[in-house]
Amino acid sequence: MPTPSDPLPYKIACLCDLRDKDGRVLLLRRLKAPNFGLCSPIGGKLDMHTGESPAQCAQREIAEEAGIHVDIADLHLAAIISEAGYENKTHWLMFYYRVMKPVWVEPKSMREGELAWFKESEIDGLPLPDTDRRIIWPLIKEHEARPDAAGRPSFFAVHIDCTGPELKWTVEQHGRVLPH
């Protein structure tokens, strides 16, 4: 375990929220760290060697993990999530994208894990990272219930401190909801 004087690496990633025509959410039960055995949206780290943008990363990860092409115009940046000291191994900066058109992906197994569709009401009963269960999914639901004028989830930014015995978080920005 690192000491306070040892800097933790900072990783930049995207999370991709894909929904089908019935509103079910595509989740990956991970077979690799981080979050081994837990369910999370598909996503991955930005390719820093090529200068990839967060939206390009989301588009690439969706193609690699879900096997479908999504236009960048169909991606909506719904949140920025930062986690300090996650699992005492790293800091994360994550761009959370919601795909704004229904998609279909056949459930499948791959090297990252098992892809499956879940009703939103089933998510709380799944094995989830504690940050997702207590903070991220409730914020997603809250902001989905407050769409902008175009019908997209309102934006939020949250910072989660995972360094202590208890999670602490601060919602640093709530998106504005324009009148309909």
C-alpha cells in the first residue's frame, strides 16, 4: 500500500451508458481489475499516445466492447466523475457518456467480462462498486429525471474521496435545466 508520500497514478477514462429500446442498461460483469466480479458500464482509459478525446474514447470503447458503431453526435456528456485514491491504488477522472439513441447488443462473454442487459430497477440488486451504488447511480437517476430542453439528462460533476474509511463526496456542479 502506498504511503502518503508516494504519489498515486491519475488515470483518465470514459464510462458509456447504453440503453435498448425498452430502457434497459447494458452492463459488464468484470473479469478483470479494477472491480473484478462487479457490474459497471462499459468503458476504458483514453489512449494518451494518440491524443484521443474523451468522446473518441467512448466511441472506440463501445466499438471494442459492444461491437457497434455509435456516432459521436449521439454521445451526451452527462457527468464528470473524479475519484481520489480508489482502492488505494489510483486516482480516476472519468467522463460519463450517455448514448442518446437506443442500441442493441447481443449479450456475450469477452475477455473483459460478461455483457448483459438490465432493467434500471434491477441495478440496485447487482454486485456494484460501492461508489457506483451509493453515489454514481443515484446521481445518474436524479439527473435523468431532470432532462434539458433537448431531453438529455442534466449534467453533473462529482468528486469522490475514497482515501478514508468512509466514502466522502461533493457534487461540484449540477447542470441547469432549461425551460421546456
